[in-house]
Amino acid sequence: MPNPYLNFKEPNEADLVEDLVNEALNIHSEVFRYIPRNLRSLDGVLGEDRLSTFEDAYEFEAYFENINQFDGQGAFIARYGAMLDYTANLLVSRRHWKAKVGEYGDTIVPNRPNEGDLIYYPATDTLFEIKYVDDKNPFMQLGRSYFWRLNVELFQYSSEQFNTGDEDIDVFESLKTYDVDSNVSSFGAIESIEVVNGGKFIDKPELRIESENGKGAKLEPVLASDGTLVEIKVLDGGLGYNNDTVVDVVAEDGEIDATVKVNTKTDIDEVAERWASNDDFKEIAKEVMFDPENPFGD
């Protein structure tokens, strides 16, 4: 068994080590902004979301492990043109990150930085994407880990929506996008409706859907025995709805208004088809299709 006189973990000593580590990080650290990713249409097979949004930015401090330059290949010519490959390792104090970012609970996996989230570096006006969060190097000094090592690389923008309220970050959305207004999709359907306040009704209330482009949705209210609105069933999600869609529950005289929240979901396959030209390619391919009966013919 381990020697109890030598192999022990004193909490006070661990606190001292953490204070010293944090002090060293603060001496050399720089200011960054942490941007958590919000999922809108997760692909359960590939594990990716091509319609991610970024709606918050939190200021925090981190330390570049390589203080001389970025890692990676830098600028080079690839098959599809000029590319920039910058990578880096950022050291982030656990205590500091939880106080500045973690307490807001906006990350998909709570209480830690998440792979896929973004980090904005103001000094170079650069966005980095977290590729891996290393929490075991160094491993459990005095029974505790004191910082995260974030492996980040230059973010490759692909039409994600930025709405953080920070102009320096939101401007990245205007650099390159398939759609002028990436928040609007003509293929959005109402997925569910959450009843926030059930109100009181005598009969089933009328439901009015307020949407600029949406159409075709069919909803049915469900009342409890005391007249409280407990559920709104989505019989048909329709199409053309976005996050600005509002469902108004009409209350008559003597009834108490109800408040509901609309949740929409975009059909990513339909959106991708709109951006692409697959139908045109199929028509062209019919004219040059390979003929197995005459493989060497024109």
C-alpha cells in the first residue's frame, strides 16, 4: 500500500500550487474572447452541424505556450488555392475559466471548454477553433489538475451565423456566406411549442401564427380540466419558419392570456440543395452518362 507519511494529498498544498500556477499564467497571459457554439441542426450520423450559430462572447485570459510564433504550416498553396494553417496551444486556468465563462453554462458540455467552440484573439483579429482540450498534462499534481491545454487552429468559416453583439467578431459573418440572411431559411419547420404560462381558458383558444415567410403549420391546443393550457400539439410543422416565429394564443373576455415559446428546426438537406446545383448536374449527366453496352463509344 502507498506510504501514508509520504504519499498524501494535502488540500492546502494543492491550493498553494494552484495559486502559483494561476499567478504564472496571469503574468504572461493575454486577453481573448470565448465564443460557445450553439447547435441548430445536428447531424446524428456525422456528428456535425452545418448551421451552427455563435451568440455569446466572454472575455477571459489565456497564455500562448509557444510565445515566438504560431505553429502549423503557415501560408501555402493547396489544391484549392492559397491557405493559412495556423495552430497553437493555449493554457487556461481552470479557476479563471469557470469564473469568467463556465458560470454562465452556455457550453454544450458543461464546466469545461468544448471542442468546436471558438476563441477570438484581438491582437491579430483572428478566430481560432478548439480542436482538443487536454486536461491530463501535467497529470494530477497533488491530486488535482490546475489548467487546460487547448489545441486550437485557425477557424475555417463556412457560413455560420455570428450574433454576439461584438462588432469585431460578428463581422466574420460578412466575409463569405451563401445566404445574405443566414437566419432565414425557407425550409424551417415548427418542431415544438413550449407552454411557458398556461393562462386560463373557457374553450380551446384560437392559435395565430405570426411569421413573415412561414406557411402550412397546423397546431392544436390541449386544455386541462381547470382550463389551463398544458400543451400545443404540432400536427404539421409547415415550412418557411425561422426563430422569429410567434404563436399568439387568443384569449376572450374573462380569460387569462397564455405565453408560449416556438422551437423551429431547419431541414439541412433542403437548405444544402438550395445552395447547390445538384438538379442541374443530374440533367447534364444524362447526356454524358457512361454506357456499359458501349464503353468505348462516344
